[in-house]
Amino acid sequence: MSLQDEVTAVQRCLDDLGRALARLEKHLGSRDLELRRVRTDAAHLRESVTLLRDVHPAAQPRLETVHVPDTPYDASLWKDVDDEGVGARDRRAP
């Protein structure tokens, strides 16, 4: 795995942790001291991963440029396609 993939995996884990803590908070309430400490620790971890990504540019996601030609698409691509929200041209709505 590349550095970018590893940092992204860590961020996903922190997202999962945040969701799990939110579910736990529903059971324990937001006034639970230990839960607040874990939430604070999770926030610090998120900030640290953001700093890590900023310090190591190789961890930045790379945006790829996709060239889209100006020429019209081949009409056969749309041969059997329904218009979204409008429906098929040769049928009526029920």
C-alpha cells in the first residue's frame, strides 16, 4: 500500500470510531466523562492525521485529469436508454 492509501485507511478507521462513539453516546448519554475523554482523544487523532498528511505531500490524494473530447458521443450508446424522470419515449405512464 502507498502512503496515501495508509493515511486514507487511518482516516476511515477514525470515521468508523466516530460513528461508534455516537452510537455509544445514545446509550450512555453525553455527560459520561470517559466517553467525553475518548471523543476528545479521537478528535486529537484526527487532527494529528491531518497534520501528518500536510507534512508528507505524498499522502495527499492525487487528482487525475480526465480528458473529455468535444466531439459528440456515438448515438448508438443511447439506443435503449430511458430519460430519467421522463420515462421511455414509446410508453405512457401507468
